[in-house]
Amino acid sequence: MIETVDVMRGLGEGGGSGTWRAGVENLMLHFTPYSEDWAKLPVIVSGEGAYVTDERGNTYIDGLAGLFTTQVGHGREELAGVAAEQMRELGFFPNWSFQHPRSLELAHKIASIAPGDLNSTFFVSSGSEAVETVIKLSRQYHKANGEPGRYKVISRDVAYHGTTMGALSVTGLPAFKAPFEPLPGGFFHVSNTQQDPEGAAEAIERAIEAEGSDQVAAVILEPVQNAGGCLVPPEGYWKRVREICDRHGVLLVSDAVICAFGRLGEWFGIERFGVVPDMTSFAKGVTSGYLPMGGVVVSDRIANTLRERAQMFSHGSTFGGHPVSSAVALKNIEIIEREGLLGHVHDLEGHFGAELERMAEGHPIVREVRGMGFFWAVEIKPERADGTLLREEEYQKYFKGVLSRALLEGGLICRFDDKDEPVIQYSPALVSDQEVLSKIADITDRALTELERQLGYRG
């Protein structure tokens, strides 16, 4: 295990070594404001387990697992080895009118671990592509089933489902959509479980009825909603939604791009809520991020309907089911099984939550701690000690300046998210032990203390 070193040394001073430094002028970063000085952002060069190291030797806890992705941790020689072996054997061949051993093996393995009758997998390369595939599958299924009028999709406010045009339409974040409007029609949003804990399921039924129950193709939800900060659904929510969808002939889709492959201590996350969806999307953790891969697992009913009543599923992806990605995914799943990481997450879920709760007790600025598995959030009040709301410029200064920097300088990479109420999000590698989880809470403790000091909560 790499030990944390002085993260202050050289942080944000520019410089760096190697030919890659020239690329700062050429690389366009994802979701990174132009107002930031990109040349001063850390350059991550290596990782081991739950830790990563930048070009100056500063080491951080990777408290977000890259981006909810590196389930088995960084630096796995097994995954590098199986990738190299597969490249030598068959570096690439598509799943267009051909098959290859690794995608066949992976599809069979996924069928063995997916819930219920989810037995057929369509592979793509990312989570956004997986959600696009869900939309297409939903519409083509209903057409094949004699209901061509079903095309509408219902999802939740604030929920993030991807960046491609269809997935962005499913997304419930207006600010993300604004630069690209007009978007495709037929997508509708209802209250999430944080906005309306008691009535969120019924809001879905009202939307189905308002849009026409013979026109709605699918309801797409995450097991635990990410955007907004780990929105854990209330008891019975998922079962109620399953009943509503069944009554109206609507497909229920679990978007498990973040929650699958152990994040909640289950293979697809949805198992924790006792229902089987008609489809589940996945990506990220299927390879622990070592190579791009995503997919959709569909029920026998959907797969059989398409086989019997459609000429083909009219969709494709050059790299879907890529042999090297498939080989890495198989080895990644093997590691999760061999090391008992699903059980490990269940065993340490209580410790992680308790450490965050313990930390929060000493901070009046904290509104709530919530989460499950290795997926947690701390919601913060955007206000001064006297209860007055921060002005926008103050918010930017204290939350995106003081707090974010204090977390990073303390040796923790996590996410400060303000798509709804401001939250700090945590999603560490599934191999993280009690020490790592406690360190996450301790670093957050010190960062919040500094924030409260500057906002007048402390003398």
C-alpha cells in the first residue's frame, strides 16, 4: 500500500516533466471550466490499490475510484497481463455478423450473475452508449410487440444518464442540456426520491397517465441516484415502481452504470431493492476502468420478442464486445469473486457510514449523511453560521475554492457536486480497508473545519 506523502509539495505550481507537458495546450478536458488554469491541475501518473500519485510524487486517496469505476483498485498486474495476452491472440474483431470467444464467455458469465431472467447482453463501449441502447431497445421492442405508439421515456429530476443526445434527453439536468438544445422529444421527468420521498413512485404513475399509458415505452432509473448526492430510495419505492410499470405495460430499466459490479455490494445494485428490471445498463466497473466497456442486459421476454418478431436489433457499435475489453472484464469479475469484494462492501458499509456520521456530528454546516455500500454523500448547507445564504460569488469562493482545495491538499480526491444541494461524494475502490475509509472521513473533517472557520462557524 502506498503511504500518503506531503500533498502540499508543488501542488498547483505548474511545471512538470516529460514530453506530455506540451499536451496541456492540446487536450480538451471533460466537464472542466475554462476559468480554471488547466496547467495547474494535477497530472496523475500512477496508482496502486485505493491510491494514486501525481507527477510530483504527491499521493492521494482516490476517493471516487477514478469516476465510480476502479472497483478492484489501481495497478492490477492480472488485468494488464490478460489484456496483453488477448492482444497477441486477437486484438480486435467486431460482433457484426461474427462472434469471438471472449464476448461469448462474458455474455454467458453476465447471465449467470444478473438478477432474474436477464440473460442476454448487448455490448457497447460506455455508459452513455448503454443508455442510448436502452432507448432503442425499448422502442423497437414495443414495435415488434405490436405497440408502435410507445416511444416516450420517463426519468427523474436531477438524474444524470449520459452525454450523447438520447442519454442527455433522459438526463434531468437542464443546465447540462442548454448548450445543445433542441434535444429529441418524448422525454419527461418526475420528482426524485429526495424531492418527494413519499410520492416519488406515484409521480411516475401520474406521468405515465398524463402522457398516455399506451405511449410510454420505458421508465429509466438508477438504483441509487448519483446526481444530487447518493439519493437512496425509501423503503418499498422500487417495488412500487415495478408494480406501476407492470400495470401500464411499461418497461422498467435500471441504469446501473455507476451502481453495478459491487458499488452497492451486489452485482447490479438493484438486487438490494428486491426487484428485477426488464433491462439494466452497465459500464464503468465491469472492467474497473482498465478498458472501455458498457452494455445492456435484457430479459428473456425482450430478447425472445425481438428474435421472433423483428428482423434484427437495428443497432451496432464497432467496439462493442471488443475482445480485449471482454477479456479484462472476465478477469475483473473473477477478481471480485475470488477476493469476496461484494461481501467486503457489505461488511464495511456500516463502518464507512459510521465514520462519516461521526465526522459530521462535529460540523454544524453538514445537513445530512446518506448512502449505502461504498457510495456515500455528505450534504452541506450553502450558508453562513447565521443562516444567511451565500451569494453566488461567495459560494464559488468558499465551496469550489476553499473546500475543494482543502480536500485535495489533505490528500483526498473526491467529488464536490452541486447539481442540486451541495454535496461531497465518495466512491472508493472496493478493495479499500477500514483504514482508508477512516482516512476519508478524517480528511473531510479537517476540510470542513477550515470551511467553517472561514464562514464564521468557528472562532
